Amino acid sequence: MEMVSRPYASAFEAYAVQHPEVLCLSADLTSSCEIDGFRDRHPDQFLSLGMAEQNMLSFAGGLGLAGFRPFIHSFGVFLYRRPYDQLMASIAYPRRKVRLMGFLPGITTPGGMTHQAIEDISVMRTIPNMTVLEAGDATEVESIVAEADTVDGPVYCRILRGSVPRLFNTPLRIGQMRVLAEGDDVLVVTAGIATEEAMRARAALDAAGVAVRHLHLNTLKPFDAAQIVEHAASVRHGVVTLENHLVAGGIGSMVAEALAEAGLARKLVRLGLQDTYAHGGSRPYLMRYYGLDALSLVRAVERVTGQETGITEEALGAVRVDAVHSAVKAEAL
């Protein structure tokens, strides 16, 4: 598997230098959001607002009114918890072209509750005028910058940083989910880092005789409910969702809503954080502890199909890379 180092840093710089109306905003997490090189090389397009996210969002709304397209960079959790009122009033309500680039989604950080954006999808998808995207690999990280900037309104993006695997050969396109496998036993729906786990599980399940239909979502709002229902109707046993987020309000809820509104009766198992905050730890540890890894997905598929596969952890061939972003800066949690 190809691992790409800091794909966001290079993609943002390449795009922003071609579009002088794009401004780079930081809230004292510049290197942790991989824009320190951009700051040094393009100071005229960079603004540091300090550790003041509420002010940063209001300021970004003003920049949008003036015709600029600000890209706000911070950890995802700091883009909606602290400045929620400013997010609504200064950005979402007037439909400003502000791009909120949220790093460390879910349990991709060992920083614990204060740094883990585990309810951001549920919050952001309920905000009128907001588009919500999530990158699942290096290719989607590289293409999310330009794609987000096509939206006539605000966009929230869940961004992966550091060393990121390349899983796809084609760029992210808003509204176009990826059909990664077309089996007819179980439908598996994933996004973000959960997709790599599902790809690991899928190979073992195929070998065990379970045909998986696998959908990867990168556009969480607008949500293509009709396509989800169509795929769910084409499998025999049911649906499993796997997400780096609380199951309440996230992808599991979106799929449940789609099935219910269409009147389609299918067994549904939702994997993700189950009404809990996550504690600190490495990503592999947290994914195993909270049931977000490939083996947890295998067990869920077994519950849906009623078939024991005999698949073990050893059969899944883990290829995770858990690189530390920075060994010296405390902000790089």
C-alpha cells in the first residue's frame, strides 16, 4: 500500500497559489494542520487569528462577504463546539463561501475527549446550507481542497493528516459515492478511516464465501438516500455501517433514516462509538476497543447473515501505519 506523507499540505498550496482570493486562516495550530510551509512561503495569503476560534469564524464570514474564500484550519472539534453561534450566524445563515478544514476527526487523535470530534457529522449535517465532506485516503485529501471550493456556500471537511494511505485512483467528487464491491449478501457502508478497515475485512469475507457490497461515502451532506436504498434492496441479508463517529446522528443514522423513509425492511447493524466518549490511545487500540476495526466488522456481518466465518485477526492482514505527526510539539496531539 502506498503511503503519502502530508498530502493536504501539498494539495492546499498547489491550489491556493493559483487562486489569490483563497486565504489561509489558522487558529494557533498551523503546523499541526500542515500549513506551516504555506505560511512561510505565501505570507500574503496567510492569517493567524490566534487561539480564538469564535473570532476566527466571524472574521471568516466577513472575508466571505468581501469576496474572499477563506479556508479555516483547526482541529475539527474546535470548528463547531466553541464557535457554534458564530458558525450559524456568520457563516451558515448568510451562506458564506467559507471552507472549514477539520483535522483529527473522531479517534484519529490520542488526545481524548477534548480533541476528538465524535459528533461533528451529526452537528454539521443539521445546519442549513452546510455541505459536509470526509476524505478517506490520500487521493481524496488531495482533491478535497479544489472540490470543496466549488460549493456556493460553506463546507465542512473531515481531513486526514500525516502519513495517509492511497486507496483510490480517482479524485473525490461531491455527490459521487464509491462502489468498491458489488456482492449480493451484505451491504457495508463506510467513510473516512473506516473504509480501509472494511477493505481488509472484505477480502477475508470473500474468501469465506460472504459476498460484500461495499459503498464508500465522501459526501455526507447532501446525502444520496435513494442510492443507499437501491443498494440495500439488492442484498439478501442486511446492512452494516462502520464509522469513525458516534452511531447517533452519523452515517448509521443517515442509513437508518433512508431505509425507514423508503419503507425498506432490512436488518441494520451500526458500528461506531456507542453513546460514549473515547479515551486517549493509539488509533489501532481505540478502533479495537470501541469496535471500529476490521474484526468488529466481520463479527457484525456474521450477525447479519447468521453465518460463522471462522475469520481471525491474523487472517485480516493489518497494514496500518500509526505515525506520530510531531514528536516535539504538544499541539500535535
